[in-house]
Amino acid sequence: MFAEIITVGDELLTGNTVDSNSAFIAQKLTERGYWVKRITTVGDDVEDIKSVIRESLSRKPEVLIIAGGLGPTHDDVTMLGVAKALNLELELREDALKRIEEFYIELYKKGLIDDPKLNEARKKMAYLPTGAEMLNNSVGAAPGAFLIHEHTKIFVLPGMPREMKAMLENEVLPRLGKRTFLQKKLLAEITDESKLAPILNEALKKFNIKIHSSPKGFGKYIGIILFGESEEEIERARKFMEEKGIKFEEV
Amino acid sequence: MFAEIITVGDELLTGNTVDSNSAFIAQKLTERGYWVKRITTVGDDVEDIKSVIRESLSRKPEVLIIAGGLGPTHDDVTMLGVAKALNLELELREDALKRIEEFYIELYKKGLIDDPKLNEARKKMAYLPTGAEMLNNSVGAAPGAFLIHEHTKIFVLPGMPREMKAMLENEVLPRLGKRTFLQKKLLAEITDESKLAPILNEALKKFNIKIHSSPKGFGKYIGIILFGESEEEIERARKFMEEKGIKFEEV
């Protein structure tokens, strides 16, 4: 179960804003047992967004979360980039339009804006890639989008941290299942590499855990992350593997 | 003049650490007139590091800055990833070894460590890709590396923010030239797209400026960043282009 994150925004590439969104998203995905393998940041440029999405999809992550660039200004072109990457059109969505209209009426009633009417800029946020499921923005105007491409679940979220976090919690995580996982990071000493894989596979069958492994260092160790629903289950799996001959070191 | 940044570290992909390094580096590069087009974060995995460096080099940035994963532990495999990406070997460097030795003797004299001797872990940091120039780490043990691949200047820096910042200031920026640039971001309305490029080119010849442009929005505007050594020079260039028929909007 591996995941990738793409954040979009010129302000991230000029260093004017520190990208805390990707860390927040990464943490939530990791808690749910996803292994985030790559985070990429590109600017508000349709072609760059298209390219980076296609590159990510070619690596076949189970989940791809894209955040930023959904607002009303000319710079906000992420939905167009998503559509182009997937060879889809952008289409005006009545459900999104209605939601955006309601949002601005609410702001108007609160005295925060002078005019509640939909103008071109506001209407722009109601365009989603064909076939996308709309993700509700509970604290802002711009809706998100959910699409499935081959085996990848793609979520497109706003870049304002408040809006991103609300949409991640309310719309994304429920679509990824509700289980959360604890993690234990270990280094497995490789005395005989060919022994390792069968033991990991045995442990996967026997216990309610997930295992991520990646080659580390100068060939002596392999990094292992054990994910489980309880510390007890992780410990049982670890002991089982140790009894089978794997030597672990704590990271 | 475009640049890319790669940050390395599992702690960034689990969300345990917010990647403030890339924002710092991006800011310094932007001030020097580089356009940072992409930031990528990967974990402490040799193959992932190798891949992401090769992908970046294929886009031919003028500058590629890589930060993180130079320390003494098994997890720190960035130099190996750099060497593999460039089809180079890692070689033990006497200049680096001497510098590392001195560093630990200093720590020992200060009473911060029990043993000043070089062990395998400390010695590991003295391996640099063949032909690399060593970059001095004025506040830590691990040296950095400077390599040139085709037209790309590659800098490899430590991930500890204090060490990264010192090496960036003292070793990287002087190798990029000392000029700093002011920036002005504008949107150019496209009344006739074919007119735009020749006018930009004329301005580039006539004034001491750089121009970055990228397509924005739904086709009506192109994002323009004017870089210049003074506000006056930027203003002169802007007025010149306006007189030639480009309509600008402030961002």
C-alpha cells in the first residue's frame, strides 16, 4: 500500500510558504498504513501539473493526493492539470455550482462580502474533470474531486491548510477505510538475504500486520516498518520473525 | 535559469518532520534569479534517490540541490544514490577523512563525546562520488559534494538545517555568482500570443533583467516574473513592454 503526494503552488517554489500540507497529509496516510514514497511540489502551471501527475500514475500508487490550486484566480489551474493528465474534459457541475453559490450567500449574510452573486471567477471553481466525484469543502468555496484511475485513488484538495485538513478528514480518510495502524521501525540485519522474504511472507499470513521493507545503507541492513492495529500484535510478529532467524535492530 | 531541489529523508515522508529545508533553499535560489520549478522528496532508499536524480537531470536544470542523508547511520545513503545516478563510484577521500577526524577531535576536546577515533560509521561520511569537489561542513561532520553533470551544477548538502544553511551560504551560493535579484510578478494579458515572445526578447536584450514566463489559468493570461538588480531597471523594462502593447496586471 504505497501513496504519493503532490502539492501545487508557486509560493512553495519561491520559498515564501513552507509546505506543511504535505507533512500533514503524509502523517495521516502513514497512520492508516500507507507508505508515502514520494512528495512532489510543482508550480501553478498546467503543463507541469499534468506531467507530474502522469509520472506519479506511472509508478502506480494506491493513493495519490494532490493539494493546492483550486481557487478562483487565474493561477489556480490544478483541476485543468488533473483533467489533462487523465485525458478528461473539465465540465461545469451543477452540484458544485450550487454548493459554491450557497457558500457565497452565507458569506454575504455574515457581512463578509459585498456581492453574493456568482461571477466568472467563482463559477470557475465548479468545473471538475468528467466523471469525478465532488468532495465537499466544509469551510471554503472550492470543492475537491475524487477519481479512480486504474488502481489509483486520486484525491484533489484545496491548498488552504484549514480547508485541506477538513476535506482530508471528512472526505478522504473515510474513503480509505477507518482502520488506523501503529508503526514500528526496525533494521533487519541481512545474514542471508534469501531467507528474509519467505519469513516476512509467513509473518504476513500469520499476523494481522503489514510490512514495508526498503534496502538501506551499504548492504548490511534492510529497513523494515511493521504496521499493526496493536502493539501486542506487532510484538508477536516481531518475536515470530526473530525465532525464525531474523536479527532486528531498533532504529 | 531554472533549478530543482531534492530532499531526502524517511522522516519527511512519514510527516514527522516538516520540510523547511526546501523552502529555505528555494528562497535563496529565487533571490539569485533562479526559477525553482520542482521540489521532490524521497525516502532514505538508494534506488529511489537514484531514480529521482536521473529524472531531474533529464529535465536539464541549471542547478540541482540535494539535501539530506549524509550522516553516519545505515539510513544515510544519499551519496551512494548520487554516485549510482551518475554511474560513478564512491571513493574514500583523504581530504574529507581528515576534516571528519578533526571534527571529532574537537568534539572530544569539548567533552561532548567519549572517543575521538574514526570508526566505520564516521569513516563512511568520507566517501564521495569520484571526481566530486568536497564542500566543507563548517558546523557538522558530514562534508557535502559538488559535481557538474552536462550543464547541471549538482550540490549535495546535509539535512540538518543548521549544517545545510551554513553549507548553502558558504559553499553553494558563491559558486552560483554573487548577484542577487529583485522580483516582480505580473500577469500578461494575451491579446495576441504571437506578439508576446518577440517583445519579451527585445526587453531581455535592452535591459539588465531576466524574465520567466509560464502559462496560467484558462488561456487568457501568462504569468511573468521580472528579475532585475534594481526596482528602477524592472520598472523601465515593464514600461518598455507596455509601450510595445503588453497589458500587465499585478498578481
